[in-house]
Amino acid sequence: MLQVKILCPQLTDAQLFGSDYAKHIELFQEKIGIHANVKPYTITEFLSTPGGLPHYCQMFSMWLESPEALQAALTIFSMPELGADGIRISTSGATVTLIGLVG
């Protein structure tokens, strides 16, 4: 099994990101073909700690059954559109994508 994580850096405009992110998730679900009531992913919002704000404000996590499932997801015609929209809504720079094997 694979896990895909996308980390979003702290935001310069959290209010704008909040409204845009909801639309981005709707676009993601539509393009990937996920029913609006199904959420095969989690979104973790990071909180401030005594040391201050963490470098990232939130993390998107999704599990895939195999490397082949990941490759199929990456070759979906809409993936460039989804990636560009993700970059557009990040108000403080590029996101970080991590892909790992879950053992």
C-alpha cells in the first residue's frame, strides 16, 4: 500500500486559502471521480505549539493500493489541471508531495 501526503506551507492569506481549498477539493473529487459524500483521504490541520507555528499549516493524506494505482492516478487527464490549481491556491509557495510505502 502507498500513502501520498501533500504538505501546505503556512499561509500568507488563510481566509482566501480556506475558500479556495474547499473549491479545490470539490474539483479534485469531481476529476478523480469520487462521490461528494466519500472521503478516501484525510486532511490534518496543524496547530501552533509552544515553539510557534509549524512550517506547514496542513497535510492531505490519501492511500492507494499499489504503485500501479498511483501511476493510474497520475496519468488521469485532469492531473495537470489539479496540480496547477493546487499551486494557485497555496498563498505562500509550493506544496511538498511525499509518496511512501506503508508496510
